[in-house]
Amino acid sequence: MYSGDERRASNTELLELIQATIKETIIQVALEHPLTPEEITWVRLAIKAEAKRDAFRQAVIDKTLTGLIVTMLGAVGIYLLQYFNTHWDWTK
């Protein structure tokens, strides 16, 4: 039976073996099948397009969150105005 430390060491060794195998495989594939200049250009354009999409998504999230906060503050303000108008006599 394995103790906790032996298991962690075993898992760490297995993880390192998997990482090394993946790294070697990627290097081997990259050397055997290099990208053409057109493919390199396409990959760079795809990376830029994805970065633009991420920036757009983040901007939409930011604007939506800002809109929700402003709406909430406006609703609280209107509620307080109604409350004070109802419960306080301003003419005295």
C-alpha cells in the first residue's frame, strides 16, 4: 500500500514524464512538418483576431457591469426620493 508521500512522488514523476513526452512529440512534429510562410501568416492573423475578440468580449462585460451599477444607483436614488417625499414634510 502506498503512503501519501509515495503517492505524491509517484504522481509528480508521472506528471513530469507526461510533460516531457508531450514536449518531445511537439518538437519532433514541428521539425518534421514546418509551417509554410503562408501558414505562419495565417496563424499570426488568427492569434490577432482572437485577441480582438477577447478584448471586445471584455469591453462588453465591463460596459454591462457599469450599466447595471448605474441603473442600481439610479433605482436606489429614486426609491430614497420617494421615501423622503412620503415620510417627511418639506413645507415646514
